[in-house]
Amino acid sequence: MTTTCEKAGGIDPCGTGNYSAEISDGTGNENQEKNTYFLQLSTAINTKKPCSEIRDDHLRSEIHDDHLSEKTQDAEKTAAGEAAVRAAEKAAETAAKEAALQRAAEKAAAENAAAEAAATSKTAAEEALAGETAAVKAAAVTTTSEKTQDAKKTEYRDRRGKYASKRKYDAIQAVEKLLTQACKATFERDIARHGLSPDLRKLELSPEDLDRGRRYFDEKMWDAKVELEGAMPDVERIFSAETYARLCHQLAYYFTPDHLEGNEHASKLYHKDNGFTFKEIMKWRRMQSITLEELVDIIEADPDLYYRSNVEAHYTNIDWDEMSDMYHHDHLDGMSDDDKKKYLLKNADQEELDDVYGFGSASDIELLDFVVFSRKLVNS
């Protein structure tokens, strides 16, 4: 039913229509519907609009409100979704950061562990190396100690097994080597090995010369063996018996009348000092490579050859009375000094001459100027 309210301002002041039935939809919400109807009626009176327009406006308002509510809900849902997404993203980002931090911490821990392990390994290696080095040094010390002990027990002993000094032991070894070489020595080998004069080959040796050479060789070997038993060595080399025979033969020849008469230069040298100096003899070609000590030994081995000082003071300072008493030459009493000198030169042995003339302690440089003479020629 439609009610027209357009009278005197559009409102039916005496409308008595059955509005309850009209506005009731059978849902039981009569109170709500009444309130809505009275709201519309009040609005129509105030606005002077028909009730139908008021209702349409109301309906449109409700529809609009419904739309706004839906939009609000959608916006809220959207905001909630976005918030949820952001929250999820933030949570994921936080989780990622925490995971990264965890990985970094694990990596650092692993690196620290590796560094500690490397340091431990290095320390262990260094300790092992130090231990090996110490072991090597200890072994070296032990070896050296053992060698030293062995040297004391074996190397530094003489031929009788007694302890000897290093100097004496070396001397013993040198003498043993010398004796071994001497047993293999020959005249030709001496020329090649020691540089002796090949002109010695030209000498014709007699049986007496060869016997003298053998005796001299045996004497040198004996001296070396004596030194080997205890005394310090004084022999540097030993020639063959034939070599000694040739050297003795040549040296004796220099003091024979044949040599002095047949060689004017030699004759002048000899008569100047009544002999030849060691220096002059060593300059002759057939005496090349012979040392002063070897020449002295060969001269002392010849029964006719001696040497004396050529310094005048060695003669003038002699106490002849003392010399006469020392050597029991009583028959020297009453002789002149010149006769006493000649007597001693002709009869005294080499040691006596050394004592008489006071040159037993002469140096090698002084000895080079000493005069070698032959007793066979003293009166000539």
C-alpha cells in the first residue's frame, strides 16, 4: 500500500494506515523496523520530502554504507596481507641475516680451528725438528767422543802399545812410511824422485865403494828404527845403498890430489882455506839437491873428512892447556899454538873439534861457511 503524504508540507498528519503490516517483513525484527520508519518520518517532516524519497535515500545510504564497509574490509584485508608479507619478508630477512651470521661465525670458528691446528702442527713439527737436530748433535758429539776415545786408545800409541803424544805418534807414522819407501829405493828412483844429478851415473864404483854405500844405508835405517822406538825422528829421507855409494865416492874425490891438480879453480879454493866450505861444495853440479844436513852426515861418515870453523876468533880464544887436560894430550905441552892446531886437525875426532873450536851450536847459516878438509891433505 502506498501512502501519500503530500499535504500541507507533504505530511499526512492524520495518517492512520496500518504501517506495522506494511513495514513488517515477517522476520521478527519489528522494533528495528519501527525505529527505521520513525527515522524516515522525522526526516520527511524536517526536509519536507515524500516518504518514498526518504526511504530511497535511506536505502541508498545503507547500500553505500555496505559498499564502504566492504571497501574498508578489503582495504583492511589488503593492509593485513601487506603487513603479513612485510612481516614475512622481515622475518625471512632476519632469518637470512641470522643464518649469514651463523655461517660467518661457523666459518670464523673453522678458520680459527684450522689456524690453531696449523699452529699446533707447526709447533709439533718444530719440536720434532728440534728433537731431530738435538739427536743429530748428540750423535755427532757421541761420534766425536768415540773417535777421540778411539784415537786415545789406538792412534796415539807407540809400537809397544804405550800411550804417545800426537807429535810423537805423527813422527812414528812418518818414520814407518820412510822405512817402507827406503826398502823400495833404487839409484834411478832417487834421481827421479829427489832430483839428484844424473851425472852420478858416470862414476865407476869399486867393490869398496858399494860396501861403504851398503854400510851407510844400514846405518841410516838403524837410526830411523831407533827413532821409531822412542826418540824424535831426525831423518827426512833415505836413499838407496847405491846412491850413498856414489855420493860418498864423489865427495871423497873432491879432496884427492888428482882433483886438485887437474882443476885449477878447485885448487885455488882449497888452498885459500885449506879446504872447501859447505857452501862451495853444495854449488857443484853432482851435489845438487843434497841438503846441508845430508852433506854433514856423509862427511861425518867418511873417516878422512872433517870440518872446522874458519873464524879466526875460534882459534885465538882456545885455552890449549885446558884442551890438553881434557883430551889427555900431555904431549901437547911445549908445542906452539900452530903445532897444537895442526895436531888437533890431524888427530882429534869431530866432536873434539867441535868442543875445541866452540862451534858445536852453530846455526845452519854459520855452518855453510865452515871449512871441510881432508886429513890426508893436512900436511900438504
